[in-house]
Amino acid sequence: MKLLRFGPQGQEKPGALDAQGKVRDLSAIVDDLSADKLSPAGLAALRAIDLQKLPLVANPGRMGVPLSNPGKFICIGLNYTDHAKETGAEIPKEPILFNKWSRPTGANDAIVMPRGSVKTDWEVELGVVIGSRARYVSKEDALSHVAGYCVINDVSERQYQIEMGGTWDKGKGCDTFGPVGPWLVTTDEIPDPQNLDMWLEVSGKRYQSGNTRTMIFGVATLVEYLSHFVTLEPGDIISTGTPPGVGLGQKPPVYLKDGDTVKLGIQGLGEQNQRVCAWDAALLD
């Protein structure tokens, strides 16, 4: 099932994509796609709905974050062997963890560069959305705690991340640096999260082409690992790392600039389209 939320920011309605790729309005069934709807029981109830009997949304407009009030936004660094090599980093022996401080944004919302930024970068990533509480789970049981998957652009300011000391978080958690969606695709439609093609283009030029099979630590391993440090709750999002082709890895490096467009997608999970904008506080309010 492909779950989504559509409409202006703060006024999103719950929806789902039918077999013909059309948006159906779920608001008569559920008030929103909150964390409790992502439990195994909640998803089973949604799957039992005959989408063809629900109102067709001819023009859904903006796609919001596909779940309301998402929880923790946890990210994994250098998790693709080919990406680690392009940055000159050693292959991690354990997952590298960091957080995004800002709230996720819709799949096609603008990327607003921080004031004075000169090294804003892109990263297409597989997102994992938790559906049931995970605490000290085994690798074998880990995927049973996953509600579904989504596309994430782990936008990053490399000067903040690398050159200003401290943790990576300051270069990862800026406002608008976490587009999520357009859909949350439930696990029954993605039987193998470790074999998904992924790509990203900037202003029409393809920079990233990869596949989740080159992850160093797969989804099940990451859920197991994280659950030993923090309880994962329904609605938490894990961004699992990026394949090669980021701006930092170009020779010479290439970074986003005002007016660029970013288009990215993952097999079976949909596409994102963002416009890059110079700092403007009005775009954040």
C-alpha cells in the first residue's frame, strides 16, 4: 500500500494511491496517518479498505510528509561502500549515527539553503519508517518492526558538517534539509529492501545512480543496532545512507545553488522534485 498526505502545509489530508496510480481520499476512514495507524493492526485495517470506493482526488496538489507528527529522525553516515570510497573515508566497522534536528518536509517542498551557505549538497537515501516499538530486537526480528519505506533527500551543508568541528548534526539538521516521501510504501510491496535502484539529478544532470545492495549495514542490521541504543517508536524515521555521486565527491566538488532543481527517486517508492532557493525566512514560515 502506498500511503500519503496531500494538501497545503498544516492542512494535509490522508490518502492512498490506488492500483491505477490515482490518489484516493482516506479522510472519511482515518483523521490522519498518525503513528498508531502504522502498527501491524493499523496497517491491516487500511489494507482491507476498497480504495475504489473512496473519493478520487483529481488534483491532490502538494504532497506532504506521508505520516503526521513523525518521531525521531535518525541517520546513518557512510553506509555505502562506494560512497565511502569516493569521500576517501575508511569503511566503517559499526554504523555511524547522527540526527536531523529539523522536521521532515514534503517531497517537493523547496530546499532553502542556510544564509551564506556555499556547500549545500544532496544525498538520495532509503528511508525506513518504524511501525511498532523496537527495543533490543534481533536482526531476524528487526524487519517485523518496520511499517514501510520512503525516499529521503539527506540534504547536507558540508562546510558546517566537516569544517566547523563537533558533530555532523549541524550540517545535517538545517531547516528544509529532510524531504520525505511522496509516499510511505508498506513492507508487503517491498519484500527486499536490499535490492532497490536509486538515482538523483541536479538541474537535469544525473549525479547518483546506485542500489541498496551496496549498503554496508542493511536495514535489518540497522534496526537491530539502533534498538540497542534507543527505543525505536512508531513514526520514527531512519535514513540509511547514500550511494556515490554526491557533490562533495565530484572533482572538483559541485554544490547546490539558487535556482537549481533536484530530482530523485527509488525503485517502487516514487520521486521527489525540489527547487533550491537562497535563504529567505519567508519560505520557512
